[in-house]
Amino acid sequence: MSGFVEKPEPIQVPGLVHLHTGKVRELYQNEAGDLVMVASDRISAFDWVLPTEIPDKGRILTQLSLWWFDQLADLVTHHVLSTDLPAGAPADWEGRTLVCKSLQMVPVECVARGYLTGSGLVEYNESRTVCGLALPEGLVDGSELPAPIFTPATKAAVGEHDENVSYEEVARQVGADTAAQLRQATLAVYSRGRDIARDRGIILADTKFEFGFDGDTLVLADEVLTADSSRFWPADQWQPGRSQPSYDKQHVRDWLTSAESGWDRKSEQPPPALPQQVVDATRAKYVEAYERLTGTSWS
């Protein structure tokens, strides 16, 4: 069992049609046919959307994505049209709302990995491959790969796991030309992000992107290079052979799997609310990642 512990009721705004409630975002369509994305403060872990929110998280994700879109503008077109608040929208939407092009989305999670960890490490330990790509012997948790790799996944519904697939399977699903475009764009954007992050003392271990088409043009969509969609590690603490400290929701995962939470993730029961110290520590990590990457203070 998984999904929302408490699924929210979407806010109704005149002139906007609610399309979808995701793990973090609410999606609407305006009267011009554009997509309106609103990033909430929700947080998910272990395929559950938790009942406790992390204050400012949606704004941090939105503002960091906007900063990255600017850094990547010469590599790939993005979907943002405006950051103006739609008429009649609640004041709380300020800073967390993007008006975007409505795209023909590609049903593939485009994952780039420069380091070995997570589901990639699990597969590597079984077969010395990740998504069917052969890797050298002797790699451990946190090892840097010889070169970044494209390891796509199928997109899952809320409460379900994305499933890693081979490049050949992506080509079969979306066509060889589109698969080639996805791989090229994913690795180019990852490499740019990795280099920028490295200059700021952060390792970009892996990340995932979503793309769609505006006519024949491939467009980068959704969020980009945030702590929700990427693994960021402090470079000065990187030590292959162990789990790396990270700028993400690790505090949440650690508490949920601790005896203190009293929750058994293998049970049918939803996870409990987070204690305040976990909320505060998690927010601090999101803020720190934003500030280190952008070089500006969060306020």
C-alpha cells in the first residue's frame, strides 16, 4: 500500500481547470491552454506522500528550477512562459507558480548518472550493469563512473515505483530518433549541471529530467536539478564505499526507518507525521542547497 496519506483537495481558481494532483505539484490549465504548475510544500518518501509539509519547499524548488533554466538556456529550450500569478489565485501561490507551455510529454523519466548509488548500485551488484550498460569491476557505493550514463525509467503513478529500462526499450516505445534526442539532451544538461555544481562544492551524483515536444522541438519541462529530482552530495565529504551525506530528504527517510517513528514500511499502515526537528532539518538542507548553488541567500 502507498500513495497519499491525506490526499489534498485542489484549490479552485476561476479561469483555471484542475488537471492533476501529483506528489508535489498541482497542475491546472488556463483559458489560453497553457499549463499552470503550482509546487506545494508536500514531501514524499518510500512511495508515500507524507501528511507533514516542509515550509517553503515548493518555493525553493520553483526558484531553483528557474535559476537552472537560465544556466541551461543555450543547451535546451524550456517550458516556462511566465511567473506571473494567475488572476484570482491565492497569495500563497506567489513564488511557487509557473505558467508553462502545454507540451506533448514523452512518457520517459530521463535519468543521468555520474556516480553509482541507489537503484543503479543494486543492479550493478547483481550484474555489473545499469539499465543494461556494462560498467567496470570494482565500483562501490558512491564511485564516480568513467563517464555519465543515460539510464531511463518508465514513469509511474503516485505510490508506485519508476522502473529502470534499457535504451533499446525507450527506442522501441518512443522511436529511435526521439530516444537519441532524449539521451543527447539528458547527458548535455547533466554535464553542465555537474560542472556548475562542482564549482560550488557540490557533487551532482544523478538526476532526472522530463521532456516534451512543442511541435518538433524537444523542450525541458517540470523541475530541473533540484534536491527533489537530483542527488546532491557535499564534495568535501565524498567517500566512496558508503552512503554519502546529501542535500535532500535523507533526514525524513532516516527518521521513518528509525525505531523512534514506530513505522514498519513493509506494513499496510501509512507513515506517521514528522516531528518538528525533522521538518526543520530537512528545510535547512533544501535552503542550503539553494544558497550554495545560486550564491544568493534564501529569504
